Amino acid sequence: MHVFSLEKEQEWNPKLHVEKILGKESGGDFTVACWEPGQISPHHCHPFATEIYFCYSGGGTMHTPKETVPVTPGSFVVHPPGEVHEYVNGPGRTLLFRVRYGDDMATRALAWRGNPDWTQSPECAEYFRQHPPV
């Protein structure tokens, strides 16, 4: 059994959202993700893992190539393997609980709005050449 307090585990950084892995179990991990107002995740996917976000407090918007949905306290979003997504935080602090599980937790990043210093790796560029977002 793993027991955590999301409120005690939260960590904040005004420059970059914080993803703190709390533990790993059976081909997956569970994380607390802390977002300051306006922070944006990389536009990314996990080719071989499912990713689930549960909004504990705050909120924002989750984008995929096909839809945009609000993320509010109590809601959760499930991304199947390979689904490209981006989270944009709202005007307040947000605390998300995230679970990933699958054969490989690798991330492939397509772009990162709001981060002018980011550059795509050759490995990610090749992945998206072979698997264009739909």
C-alpha cells in the first residue's frame, strides 16, 4: 500500500511546473504535479503508456488535436498511449495527481508554447515524422 497527502507533497516553482514522482508500482508511476498560473506543459505524448490526470484543486484546459476540455477540481482526463496532449493552467495554482502506466514511460515532445529556450530532440522529431498528430 502507498499512502500520500497531496497537500503535503506539493512543491511550486514559478519558472516551470513541478512533477514529483511519489512512487512506482507494477509498470507505472504516480505523481503530484503543481502548476503556477499560466504555466503550459510541452505538447507531448507517451507512445507506450496511458496517462491519467486528476484535478485536486485549481484548473485549466487540456488540449488534444481533436478537442479542448476544461479541467476543474474533481475531474480527470485519460490519455491513451500515443495521444498528443498539452495542459494549459488557468489563473490560479493547480494541483494535479497523475498516474502513468504501460510498457515504457518515454515521452515524445512535439512543441512547448511559452518556453522559448526549448528545442525538440532528434528522437522526438523522428517519432513525429513517423507518427504525425491526428
